[in-house]
Amino acid sequence: MARISAQVVKQLAAYFHRNGYVRRVDAVRRIVDGQLYKKGAEVRLVADTRVELAEIRRLLKQAGFKRARPFTKANQWRQPLYGVEEVARFLKLVGKPKKRVKK
């Protein structure tokens, strides 16, 4: 794997810590529900505009991530990364997500 520039890491971290989020695999549910449980590990980066989405996708490509198809939700763009290995590598690169306070 080629070395990733510090600027790329810094920009990805900024997008992620601004309003990105992680979905982890629920190991207990996977055992209980078996093949009915289809959720996998995922990171989502949120872009407010198409320009921001293009920037996020460019940064992910430079960092060597396999980008999935982006989608819209709540008038914003979501750029997902799928897979346990990709999620782990991304979090190692940009840092763990901050704990969110439930209201």
C-alpha cells in the first residue's frame, strides 16, 4: 500500500468527525438470526453538496479505499465504505468516532 499523505488523512478525518458515522456488525444478532441478519460493517461520510461529495470521493480514492455508490438522505449525500477490513483501516487512519450523547 502506498503512503497516504497527511493532508488527505487530515481532510478525511475532518469530514468524518464533522458528521460521519459507523455501523458495526452485531455479533450476537448475527449468531441468533443467521442469514436473516444482513447488516455489515459500514462507515458513512456525509456531504452537504455534490462538490463536497466529489471531494470526499477523490480523497477516498487517493487513500486507496474501495468506494461504494453514494446516495442521498435528508437533502445530503452519503458516501459509504463497506466491509470489516475497510472500516477498520479507515478508523485506524482517521481516529475513532466521538461518543454521541443520546437525547
